[in-house]
Amino acid sequence: MSTTPLITLNNGVTIPQLGFGVFQIDPDETADAVVTALDAGYRHIDTAQMYRNEAGVGEGVRRSGLPRDEVFITSKLNNDSHDPEAAAAAFERTLDALGTDHVDLFLIHWPLAMVSDFVETWHAMEEFYRSGRARSIGVSNFQPHHLRRLIDGSTVVPAVNQIEVHPYLTQAEARAFGAEHGIATEAWSPIAQGKVLDDPTVVRIAETHQRTPAQVTLRWHIQRGDIVFPKSVTAARIRENFALFDFELDDVDMAAIDALNRDERTGPDPDTFDYVP
Ligand SMILES: NC(=O)c1ccc[n+]([C@@H]2O[C@H](COP(=O)([O-])OP(=O)(O)OC[C@H]3O[C@@H](n4cnc5c(N)ncnc54)[C@H](OP(=O)(O)O)[C@@H]3O)[C@@H](O)[C@H]2O)c1
């Protein structure tokens, strides 16, 4: 079985570059999907309080029989818990739901700059990190201007920024900011929830390599150096999305996919998203 490259975060913790995302997986189906992914070789699961399936992730990891320290687990603070006291209670609920005494990475899910003070929230996250119950901490959906404010007002630089990235939204500015400040980029919706799979350029490159459009798109992310965690509830696709390490895109392929950028989001804009459940 092939293994996934590891990325070393800014605090020395290593994360498998390819993981499995569980957004929009029904809580009752999550454990089965996680077991299928772990059987296929994934060792990194990306969940969130908002997905309501952390318990299924914990169950799936236990059912796989793998030691806890062989699976990298990420979860994220919900939008209704930015207040530092609420954040502390929410973090406890995450550990309970997962059935573990630590997460490998905990993220602020959205900056919510219009309705909360994410720097205060970050100070609570720093406490989770110092206690060792979050081996690393980071943010999600932060724009460079959010990150500048966060770094100026705190001591721990986020290990990652998890943002929407795919061939129609290549995120040059946010990725460059991350690279400059030692913040790894995690690419969410890496195949744009399927929207890039019919793109003629992606299809043509896939045919050249005798791979699927999803594999070519995920391989493009891997070669750019981002961390990715495609989601699927379909066993064959879960395995397909893991088979990325026995072929390579050349510079011409990479440039052709880069050129598909349209700055087109499939999800909300972090500068205006203010949803609090
Ligand atoms: N931080 C954030 O705000 C945020 C936001 C969104 C997502 N995320 C994270 O990123 C992960 C991935 O993003 P995502 O779930 O939005 O979208 P995605 O991984 O880009 O796409 C998932 C969709 O593509 C389909 N699919 C998967 N593999 C395929 C393949 N090989 N061929 C054809 N179709 C395929 C899936 O269908 P089936 O499941 O039916 O097979 C599903 O409909 C999430 O699970 C979550 O962990 C984070």
C-alpha cells in the first residue's frame, strides 16, 4: 500500500498531506466511511463540530483497530463558540465526542470578523495548545488581513490556514502569505465538490495520464504542496482519491491547470460570512 507524504508544520508536528474529509457525511454513515478510508490507507481525518459527526469519526478510528497515534485528527471550533468560555466548553465536547484525550489539530472554523473578536478566540485556542490537548492549532477561512491582525495580537502563529482551493480558485495571495509566514495551506473542496471534473483541460490531462479527472486535480494540489482531504461516501472513489503517488504531472500540465483560475468560490466568502447557528 502506498503511503502519503508528510508535511512538517511550524511547530514540528507532522501531518499526512492527503487526508479524508467528512463534511456532509451523515453522522450515521461516518464511522463506516472512516473505516473504509483507513482501510484504503488514509491516516488523516478532517471533521468539525459543525459537521455533527465527530462521534462517528472517533468510532471509525477505534473500529479500524489502528493505534490512536497513527491517525491524525483535525476538528474545528463552531461559529457559536467564539467566546473564550464557550470555546473551552466546546473543545471539551469535541474530545468527548471523538473519545480521545487530544486532537492533532484544532481550527477556528470561520473568522466571523463582523460578529466576534477572533483574536480573543485565538487566545483560548493557545490555551488548548499549551495544555497539549491540541497538538497544533490553526485557522480556517482567514484572509491575509485577518492573519495579520491575529499574528500581531498573539504569540502562537497558526500552524495551518484551511481555505477553499481548487483549479477555479487558486488562491495565489493567501497561499503566498502562508508560505511567507510558515502557515501551511490546507485546500478545502479540492475538486470543487465535483465541479472541476468535467473541465475540458482537466479531462484532457487525465486522458494523457490514464487517470481520472479527480486524481489529476488532487495530484495538482499535492505537487503545489497543499494539504488536501477529499470527501466521498463511495468506497471506489475513496480508494481512487488515494491513488495519487504513482504518477506525476509535468510543468506544462501544472501550468494548464493553474490557468483555469476564475477566482470562483463554491462556498461562502470569508469577508461576508457571518452565520452563527
Ligand atoms: N473549513 C471549511 O470551511 C470547509 C468547507 C468545506 C469543506 N471542508 C473540508 O474539505 C473536505 C472536502 O471538501 P468537500 O467535501 O466540500 O468537497 P470535495 O472533496 O471537493 O468534493 C466532494 C464531492 O465530490 C464527490 N467525489 C469525491 N470523489 C470523487 C471522485 N473521485 N469522482 C467523482 N466525484 C467524486 C463526492 O461524492 P460522493 O461522496 O457521493 O462520492 C462529493 O459530492 C470536507 O469534507 C471538509 O473536511 C472544509
